Amino acid sequence: MNTMDIHQILKKLPHRYPILLVDRVLELDKGKRILALKNVSINEPYFVGHFPRRPVMPGVLMLEAMAQAAALLSFASLDTELDDDSVYYFAGIDNARFKRPVEPGDQLHLDVTLDRMKAGILKFSGKGLVGGETAVEAQLLCTMRKIA
């Protein structure tokens, strides 16, 4: 099992503030599973408008956080890294469900399992949990592609 701090994550993911949504990797079992952490802070830019009287993390950003955790699992599992000529994309999202709001002060635990690798497409099952309670769940399809 591996862990990663923010400095190691910054070396692996191309994302930067305000779209970098993984703060720490708590567990990484190559080829199988990752457990990562997103600390949700009132200082995040989307809370200004989502929503002024009741700040809630947008569902699409919860899915993006899971996809970033999935990317870290992919790179470890494939023993690869992104270079300037490649990008890691969402290829699909299935069965997304939002079970509870994620609010400032919450810690969103991103529990993502690699289900299948086939023809360059990786399929994951993911959950985002707050205090052990499911906030979001989905199946994610991701792929790495060379860019011109």
C-alpha cells in the first residue's frame, strides 16, 4: 500500500488550483484500489455562487475528484506518467447518484476500484464518502490519449 502527499500528487496530475481536487492519497493498492482525500473548504471559488445561502459542492466536481483519484490509480497500475504529449480523459460516467450534500468543512473520501482495463479504456467503480456515509457513487470510464 502506498500513500501520497500533495507534492507527490502535483508531480502526477496535470491539474492545478482551482481544479485540483485530490489533497492526499491515504491508500493505493496498485491495479486494484485507491482511497484519496479531498478537504472541502469554504474558500473554494465555486461556493460563491453554489449556493450563496447554502454552500454545496457541485456534483460534477465530486465526480471530477473521483476521476482524479482514478487517474492516480491508473498511472500507478500501468506504471506510466502523463507527458506533454498525452492527456487523461473521461470517456463516460454511468449510474451517477448523489446521496447527500458535501459542504464546507467536510472531508470527502474518494474510494475508487479498478474494475477492468481493455483496449486502453479503464473502468472504475467509485464512491465519495463523508463520515462513512455515501455522498456520491458512479462508474467511470477513462482513457489516456496522445495529443498532436
